[in-house]
Amino acid sequence: MFIIFFGLISVPAGLDTLGLIEFLQQDRLLFAVSYSVGYLVFGVLLAITLQALQHALPDKNAALASLADRFGGIWVMLMMASGMTYLIGLDRLFHLVSIDPMQAQALYHSIWLITNALGGGIELVGGLWVLLLSIAGLKQNYLPKALHLLGLVIGTLGILTVLHAVPYLKDAFGLLQIVWFIWLGIMLLRVDAKVGSEAL
């Protein structure tokens, strides 16, 4: 989504609502791909990550790890619900705009509100997941300490997005989390390889 929205899509300044809808229609496929990858595919990959963490954590029943898993599951549902709302909403929006432009504008604002509220306008749920998982990792001495310290920073940034008027909090949360996810994935693969070699 970062690549598409910051590299391939440039929304012209000063567009009214109908202008924005027309802009969406022009790049309909690109927006659909972006939200499919950014929300639906991300939701699936997040669910896989949760499953991997459940198998990898040394103490799966620890209270903090269990609570983190709950917030992770909620985040999966919010991401996928947001993506599906946006994609279905776009289809309805483009059908409606040629019939009733006034209703189409109202629908546009409704889609934006629901998608933004569920899927990233406030990153509280994702922030809580990363924060609790990082605290649990530090307590269990699991994976590198630096990874969990970065997770504490990212989780705090996510929680602070409830102050949505403060600029760049969401951007910092999203960009740092990409680094954190890559690092976490590498560590989980190493753990899996180590367990596999010990089993042999």
C-alpha cells in the first residue's frame, strides 16, 4: 500500500467529493489491488503469524502472551472487515454515482468513515498486540531483546494514534512495523530451523 499510494497514485489537490469518486473510477483496479493486499492479504498473513507465535512461544499459556493473541485475533478481523467493506463499497459507489450523485457522495463518506475507523485510522488494537507481545517476550526471554524493545516503541506509537490529530503517528507506526515484522519473521524461521535440526 505504501508503494502504491506514495509511488503510483497522486491525488490531485482541490477535488470535491464527486471529483474524488471520478478519480477512484479512473484507477479502480489499482485501488482494489491496494486494499486487497493491504487489508485482506495482510489479515491472512497476520493470522499465520499468530499461529506461528502460538507454536513458538515457550510459555503459550502466559497471561500476557494469551492476551496479546486475543488482540491479534481482533486485529485480523478488523483488517479483513475493513478491506471487504471498502471493496464492496467501491462497487456500489460506482454503480450509484451515475444514478444518484448525491447519494453516491453520502456513500463515499460512509465508506471512508467505516474503513478508516476499522482499518487504520486508529491503530489501538495493533499497537496493543505488539506492545503486549513484546512485554511477554521480554519476560519469557524469548527472541532478541532489541526486537522486543523496538516492539515496545511501535506498540506505544500505535496506542498513541488514539490522538489522531497528532501528525505522523500512524506513518511512524506503519513504517517501523514493517521493519519489526521482517525481523520477527527472520527470528521465527531461525527458531523453526533450530527445532527441526534438533528433532533430527
